[in-house]
Amino acid sequence: MSATQPAQPKVTEREARQVAEAAREQDWRKPSFAKELFLGRFRLDLIHPHPLPTDEDVRRGEAFLARLREFCETRIDGALIEREAKIPDETVRGLKELGALGMKIDPKYGGLGLTQVYYNKALALVGSVSPAIGALLSAHQSIGVPQPLKMFGTQAQKDAYLPRCATTAISAFLLTEPDVGSDPARLATTAVPDGDDAYVLDGVKLWTTNGVVADLLVVMARVPKSENHRGGITAFVVEADSPGITVEHRNAFMGLRGLENGVTRFHQVRVPADQRIGAEGAGLKIALTTLNTGRLSLPAMCVGAGKWCLKIAREWSGVREQWGRPVAKHEAVGAKISFIAATTFALEAVVDLASQMADEDRNDIRIEAALAKLYGSEMACLMADELVQIRGGRGFETAESLAARGERAVPAEQMLRDLRINRIFEGSTEIMHLLIAREAVDAHLSVAGDLIDPEKALGDKARAGARAAGFYARWLPKLATGPGHVPGTYRAFHPGGHPDLSTHLRYVERSARKLARSTFYAMSRWQGRMETKQGFLGRIVDIGAELFAMSAACVRAEHLRASGEHGREAYQLADAFCEQSRLRVEELFGRLWSNTDDLDRKVVAGVLSGTYAWLEEGVLDPSGDGPWIADAAPGPSNRKNVHRPIR
């Protein structure tokens, strides 16, 4: 049958980076606004005028949103899902009948064929009623079976699986393992060739969103290298009820209590070779490419959260009085409300812009989508936290308790709990910083990478030096000055009677050049050690995220003004957001070079060595016994199978 299961791969830090590097898209065949921004080039022409959907896309999208809204109002009980930690089966069946499983699937396979823009609007809507349902639909369509098959599947695979995914079959994506997270080089699940027509899967997967109820799985497994097999991490479509698959546990979390997320064990699971997606070794590239647009679903739900936070903040702070005035009229509270309103506007601008660019497919949006995920997840948590503060003790009280004593059941604390996972889902904030930073410095590494690589030969370094000299001789002089220093530039963004957004765009242009200069200086200073300066790289990315959000907010405001849709109000919100964002940008620029990074490293070394163990005295640890990481040794399951497909 299958060969003996190999031990978990032992890899060095360099080998792990090489695996990640091999998986990323190497080429830039289309323009990218965000990539240019990090290079100090403010390409407003790539996003303005704001791209728009076709009339047919709008008609189809709005028609579905109307049906979905009615379904959410009449057939989804978010409080019940929170209380029972489960989405009722009849609700899931209703979503299937509505076509919600096939929002992004082509109509020729039985799907709705919605654009990314309307798919995101649908997720924001349903997620506002139940974030757990939003997560179920997103995991199924953004990273589950439909998207990788759409991009990399054979026609036979599309014909076999997409009609099922569009109507009845829930799918899940299985990459993470008990000891493998964002570092897939150590992936232990194997797919051992069994003759020419099959593979045999063995291993354990953790945090399998939808895995408990899934009918189909996308599984990432390592194919051992052998004769006629190039090997490497490979993607497979697997039937969830295949012999040898056991869902051993349904996980419970601080939020998203209706999430059907579990631990799945594979023991001698035979998968036909025609269920392999793409070539052997292409699994990580498939996963990362899928996520380029798949990541947009998460910030879309963050937009929905921001809209809800704004609604509650407006309604509550207008009726709650302190010292003779509504709390909204006290500056300390008003500043929080302004932050929520301005940030919600900007975040929606970022998501809509990136989504429309994805639909048009004119630009490479890998950085834009990653920035949207990073920025949306961080800012949504801040907005929810501010709402809890605005609500005071009622913000900390559960909706069920509020209702029991006769007040409106506002689930503010649940929103905060539900949103917290978004800073970890689909790439943690820390990993997103590194991923975006790698793309942001791609142009530099392309011309000077060999120059700073300690393992390159002198000849390679000499050639890299020549390339770098030519590139920087042309590039650096352009960073000295630009349109941002010319008064009156971007005058289209200063129509009469509206706030002047052109001054913010000039600030973005100047700051983009400053950001590029800072990056170049850091590379010159640290060279090969640049990749270890994660604090610096994180701040570089955060500055870029703010500049992207400012740009998107201004472009959206002008679009709304030109189309006669709340233009004056949109300009006010964009102006407020840009003023707030500029303060954050200035702080981040200051912390590029004035920070505690070096001191922090010394403290961490002391913590790990036990130097400060005395500081832990005086408390008791309520944690239970057990290993830090569960045993994931291959073999048959000895636990009850809790897999429960919903028919």
C-alpha cells in the first residue's frame, strides 16, 4: 500500500524561507498601485477615476442582495447561534436553496456569478447578522474548493465539483497542522503515490474551518520525491466522507461560536490521482494565488462590522445623557464616534476599490488585497473596542443579560470577540507584515538581491552591483521631489464648497517618496540583515496601508460627489479620515528610527533565559495539564468521528 510515514521534516530557517519564496508569484505582469506606492511612485491614474461595475453586474448583484437581506431578516437568528454555538441545519439548507454557496461560481456550473464587489457586499450583510455564517460562506468560496478549481483545476474537475459546490456541497481548506502554521516548509501530512492512479494521505490537520460539516476538502500534503515524482507540497480535492478520514474534535473559541472548525485525521486515505489540483509541488503557489483575492472577503466583513458599530454608536450616544448633554456631545466620546465613522468610510473605500480592480483584472492586486486584510482586521478591532467603551458597562454586558433586565440586546462584547480572530485568520498581522514587506521590496531584491546575499559568489555580486548601480541611478533622483510639492496639484479633488482633499493626496505623494527613501536607506544600512528587522518592516507596511487607505478614501469621495451620491458628506468623512491617518503616519515615520527594537530584543533574551522568572512569582497558573502542542503522529484514529454533513 503506502510507504512508511516519514518523520516531520526538519528544516533550517533558510530552507523555510526558500520554500515560501518558491511559492510566491515571481513576476509582475500587470501594474499595481500599491507596489508603485512602496517604490515612491504615486500612480493615481491606476485608481482614479474609480473603476465601476457593469450595469448587468449591478442588476444581478442587487437582486441577490435583496433576497439575501430578506433571508437574514426572517430566517437567521444570530442570538440563537451565539447561545447554542451552532448554525441550525435548516438555516444552512436555506442558504443552499438561496444559492449562497455559489455566489462566486459561474452560472454555467449552477452558481450566481456575482462579482467580487457584490460577493463582498453579501458577506458584509450576512456577517452583520451572524459572523459565524459569514465565516462559513467565506471559507467555502474564498479558500475552499471553488476558488482553486476555478483558477487551477482541469475542466473535468470543474465539471465534477463546481455544480456541487454551487448548490449542496460545503467545502473546507486544510493546510494548518498542530505544529505547522504560517511556516509550511515543515508540513508533515503526506500523500504517498500508490501506483500511477492514486495517492495515500496520512496526517492530521488543525483549525479546519467548515471541516466538521464539509462535504469536500482541499488538502495540502507533501508528496515524497521519488522516481517519476517531483514531490513537494501538493493540493488535492478530497471527499470528506472518504474511508480513513476522522473529524476528531470540534474546536470552541472565544468568538465565532457557531464556527464548524475541527481537527481532521487522515489514515491511509486513498485519493485518485485525477483529484490532484495542478502539478506536484504546486500546492503552496495555488494556496497563495487563491488568497490574492480570497483575502478580500475578510475585510469585507470588517466593513460590515464598522457599519454596525457606527449605527449603535449613533443611536446610543444620542440618547444616553451625562452632565446634562448626550454623551456624543462630550469631546472624549465624540472623538471615538468620529474615528468609527471616518474609518468605516475609508475601509469600505479600500475594499470596494480593491474588489473592483479584481473584477476588472487590469491590475495585479496581491499587495492591495493583503493590505486590505491587514488594515481591515486591525481597524475593525479598534472600532469594536471603541464601541464597547462608548457603551460603558453595557458594552461589557452580554446581549442576553441586557435583554433579561429589560434593555435592548446589543451584542457589542460579542462583536469584539468575533472580530478578534480576523487578526489571525488567513495570515496573522505579523505574517501579513512580512508578506507585504517582501512584495514591497521585490524591485530592490530583483536588482540587488545577489549583492546582499552572503552565499552568492563574487561574480554574482559584481553583476548585481552593476545592475543596482543602473537602477538606483535612475530611481533615486526621482525621490527628491514630485507633484506633492506643487501647490494646486490634484485640483480635481478640491471642488467648490467641499473640504480640500487635494492637500491629502499631495501628502500621500510626498510620503510615498519618503517611504521609498526610508526603505532604501534601511537596505543600505542592514543589507542581508534586513529580513530580521521585523519591527522596521512592520512600520513600513503600516505606513503603506495608511497611504493606500487615504488614496482610496479620496477617490471614493470624489466618485460619490461626481455621481451625486452624498458627495458633501463623503468629502467630510474622507477629510476627517485623512487628518486622523496623517497623525498615525507621522508617528510611524518617527518610530522607524526612534524605537525600542534593540532593547526589546535584549529583554526577550532575558525572558527566555529565565533572567526575569522572579517577576512571575505571586500568582498561580490556572492552565490545565498537557503538552503545548498535541501529538499528531500518523496512524488510525481512536476517537469518535464528529463529522456531520448537512443534507
